[in-house]
Amino acid sequence: MYRTFARMLGLITLLGALGSTQANANTVYKWTDDEGGVHYGTRPPGGQKSTAIKPKTGHSEPVDYSHFSSEAEKEAAQAKQANGEKASTKNPERCKTAKSNLEILSRGGRVREPTDDGSFTYLDEEQKAARIEQAQQIIDESC
């Protein structure tokens, strides 16, 4: 069983090494045989005229596919993008925090707030009203 595993591991390693040399080839050669068939390879053929091709991968800039769609599809895409921009101002985490703060402030009990030195101070009614208004503004913006 161990020998089978070792053989399989060796075979996989060999195939990986061979495959990586093919993937790293910088030049591809193109040639036409006597019967008119077009061939491509990483090495030029012996005794036949070939053309060296430098492969290019990926796009250097974004591709515009708008010429493929109809006017209705373009308008729908623009509307969807406009809604996406509006939705991008939404912040679920900030919304959740603001709702939690609003609930705590609206309960009617005493509310304390930490100070810079680590102690706590209690909010008076004016401060609570200001914090409630601030939390409601955040909810309107983020939810």
C-alpha cells in the first residue's frame, strides 16, 4: 500500500513539474502543416516555417460591453447602479448600533456615559434629548 502511494505521489509530482514548464512558456509558435492544418506549440517545428506569438492575458483596461445590450437593458442597468449608489450609504452595523442606543435612551431611566479618565457621568434630560435626536439622524442615514 505504501509503494502504491509513493508511486502515485511521484507521478503527481512529475506531472506537476511538466505542467508548470508548459504554463511558464513565454512564446507560442504557430505553423501550418502540408495539409493546411494550423498548429500551435511551445517549440518551433523542425523544417517548417513558423511564427512566434507572444501570448497576452487579461485586459489592460475595463471592457465596455454596452454595445451588446438594448436601450431598455441600459436604462435598467443605470437605474440599478443608481440604486446601488444610494444603498452604498447604508451601513448595517452603524444602523444596529444607533437603534440600540435609541432604545436605551428611550427607556426612561438614568443613562451614564464614560468620560476620558474612565469614570462615568450621568446624562441630564437635555443631553438625553440631544442624544436621541442624534441617534434618530444616524438611523435615517444608515438604515
